[in-house]
Amino acid sequence: MSQATLPQTYPAKHGTDMEDTYAIFPTVEVTRRTVIETGTTALLLSSLPRGALAAGTGQVDPVPTSIALRINGHLHNLTLDPRTTLLDALREHLALTGSKKGCDHGQCGACTVLVEGRRINSCLTLAVMHDGQSITTVEGLAFGEDLHPMQAALVEHDGFQCGYCTSGQICSAVGMLAESREGAPSYVTADLTQSATELSDDEIRERMSGNICRCAAYPNIVAAIRQAMGEQT
Amino acid sequence: MKAFSYERVPSVTDAAIAASKPGVKIIAGGTNLLDLMKLQVETPSTLVDINRLPLDKIEETSEGGLRVGALVRNSDLAADVRVRQHYGVLSRALLAGASAQLRNKATTAGNLLQRTRCYYFYDVTKPCNKRVPGSGCSALAGFNRIHAILGGSEACIATHPSDMAVAMRALDAKVETIDHEGRTRTIPIADFHRLPGHTPDIESDLASGEIVTAVTLPPPLPGVQVYRKVRDRASYAFALVSVAAIVDSVGGRIRSARLAFGGLAPRPWRIAAAEKGLTNAAADARAFGAAADAVLEGARGYGSNDFKIPLTRRTLHAVLGEISRT
């Protein structure tokens, strides 16, 4: 992660390029950027330690917790309110905004990332639960300027309209093909005792059902995955 | 989300000790708990993360069954070769639930202990006896399309949302637990989930300070195993009606049948009389109809969920017909 992509609000950087430390918790400045992006401001405020605001109500004061996450190959040391979801840690604290917040309740899949190679909804897990683990986001899939085959296939097949679900679709599809290569069955697999060799369109659709596309680009997403699947085998 | 303190514990016993304290919630997959915490339906003061405890193995038992650790992920259980070979109904039920991302996170014990998806349980501005005992049930005269037709009470008609538990009910799985004093016990899955009665806030047989360590499956059963789930869309939706069936038949005659139902009741629903009536019966519409009558005895709709009664009947016919043709 280059320093240029760091948000201005989290400037305290120590250590080497491979090990970044951000002092996030105590101070959040409202900058021109966050004022203009009112949605971002609201999100930042929602991640403030609310216990401090509710002093005297008997509520627990959140204790900032220090963790290390290896994200896209880079080690990041973070000190976070334990309420911070993995998605908010990525987006609000590390400026990795490729992973999207759609429903924030595990229903749409826009926040899909790979943890230790497996796809999960980053909105429904706490960052502190992943201390020491490796996470791949959509930002970590490409090799420099060369797109990951799944990214290239989505572009080639026009697998999106507004694009909001796309990074989740891509991470999910990469995870899905890895599961399939390991022989994992799905609800539509006719014979559970056989490992799937090549995925039919029905298999792809069932295995991707956790990723909703409200522009309904599904036919093109399926076509893109089918192509990427062929390139990987 | 209300503020909480976050801890990890070094052992299973420490987790049970922590669970005996007020305000403590155990977190594993977190896919249901965090959802409810964001809505402030759940407001623990302490979260105890047990994800690193050694409860993630699937082992063969001396009786020839399988012992599934509490932390085995739904996707891993569904994909286990032994489960696919001998407990197809369980693998299929797991794969029918949620999405691949959620199954990669959700655990065996968490799936059993997940809360209902009743709209009013989720809406903190509405009365709900399960969330706030004594406040009333909004579903009885409200939107109740997804609600129970069996096993409910005047206090609550919420359904248990799990697919996995329905298959485990058909298999007669057993739930292993440990408490804060180190005592272990085994609970038949039939007794694990409670009916609401006057206390819908109490959903399982677990005591304070008692946590699930494993679920054991019996030795493989003879017969064909099917899990049929009827829902509003083809994937990634909760069951309106589901049937887990294990039927042993030969030459058009049923030797034995096990039938458990999801989407109908506050817990997986299984009626011995329905299965007894099918034993040694010809696999025909008359026998299937009698079985449906037995399952639906005492069923009542609350308006929007009336359709579940004929839907259960038709789904059971379809499943038994499919099995008897194989």
C-alpha cells in the first residue's frame, strides 16, 4: 500500500513500507474531504467510541484493541474499537474502499473479501476476530497493472452496470472457483458423492447466490466467470 | 452497536465459565449475533471469542457415527466426504442454507443456536415476547407469512430458521455440552430446542454457563436421504416449508421412514405417528396423505401463513413420491 492512498485523517505512520502503524483511535479530524463526503463523515462518526459519549449510562467503555492484519501481503498494525467490523477497518481505517458496504447485514455480498483464502462477508465479522490472519481484498487481486483474470473477464463481458456489487462479485467468484477446485458441492450438485469437475451455469448461479446485483447483470457475470474458470484450468 | 469488551479464552472450560456471567455472549461465526447486535436486539457487555478453541474437528465415533465439533464451519461439514457419503440429508440441508460466504463463517453450534428471523423480533420498536418478555406478540395479528403453524403459543409463533437442525432432527443427532463446573452432558436434539409456551425468550435446554462442544451423528442409516426446501426464491432464502426425509423402501413398499420439517414450528418438527403409519405401508398417495394428516394434526394458520398447511401436504407428497420412484 503506497502512502499516497492513505486518508489524510490517519496520518501517524511509523515503521517500514511493509509494516504500517496507524494511530487511529483517539483523534478523528474532520477534513475538507470528509465534510464534502457527508456519507463518509457519518460513517466516521458512527465508528467513534460511543461509550465515551454515553458516560454515566452504565454502558461499557470500549477498550481499544491492538491487532495485526496481513492485507494483500502487507502487515498492518491497528488499534481499534472492538466494535469495528472488518469492512469498516478496511474502508475507514485503511482507505481500502474497494470492498463496498451495501446492506451491512450479510445479505448482499458487496463486502465479500477472502480471509485465509476463503470468501466471507466482511460486514458480519469483527476486525479483532481476525488478528494475525491474511486478508485479500479486490485491491490485492491484480498483479500491478495486469488485471486478475476474473477482473478482466468482468470487464470483457460487461458484467456490471453501476459497479457497486462488482468488487464483491469478483472476490466471491475467485473464492468460489477455489472451493470448486477443492471439490466442494453445492445445493444443485446432482450427486453429492461426486466432485464437481466443470461447473454448469446453474452451479455458478447457485454458488454465487450470496452476491446480489440490483442492475441484474447476472447473465454477463455468469459468462465472465465461465470464461475465467476456463482460463484457470 | 452498543459498546462491549472483547476477550478470548484459553480453554473450553474457561468459555463455559465466561458464559455463566451476566451480559456475556459467546461469539463464533458471528453471522447472526453481529447482525442482531447492529440492530441492538442483542446488547452484550462482553463478547467472548471462541474461534481459536480446538472444537473444529469431525471425528469418527466408536459407534460408527461422526462427532462434529461445535466450531466446524457449515461449509466444511457440508463438504466432508463422510457426510456427503452417509448423511446426504445433512449435507444437502447445510447447502440449502444461507450463502457460501455465510456458510464459510457459520458454525455447527451457532447454527443450532441462531435466533428466529421473525420481523417483529428484529424490530426493536415493536412488541415481542421473545425479545422483551411480557411485551406481547406482534405477529399473531400482524404480518405472519413466515410464521409457525405448529408448536406456537399465544405468546409467540416464531419459527426456528435452521435447515441444518431439521436434518439433524431426522438423523436423531445428539448435542454434547459442558458447563462452567466442567460437567458434560448429552442432549437428544429432540429436546434441545424448546417450544415457546409462556417463555419464548428461553429457546434451548442449555443452562446458564453451559455451552455446546459437539454434535454427534448416529451410524449411517439405511435408505434414501432427501432434503427438499420450498422458498420464495431458488437460493439464499429461508424455508417456507422444508422436509428432511430418510426413507428405506423396496418394491413399492416402505420399510421405515423418518420425516422432519422446517419452517413450520419453533423447532424442527417430527411426528412419530406419521412415520409409524408409513412403516410397512405401500408407497402410494393414500399412505402419503395419512402421513401428512398426522404431521399437520393441530396445525393452524394465522392469516398470511395459512398457505403453509396445503404446502406442507404437497411438499411431503412430492418428496415421498420422488423417493419411492428411485
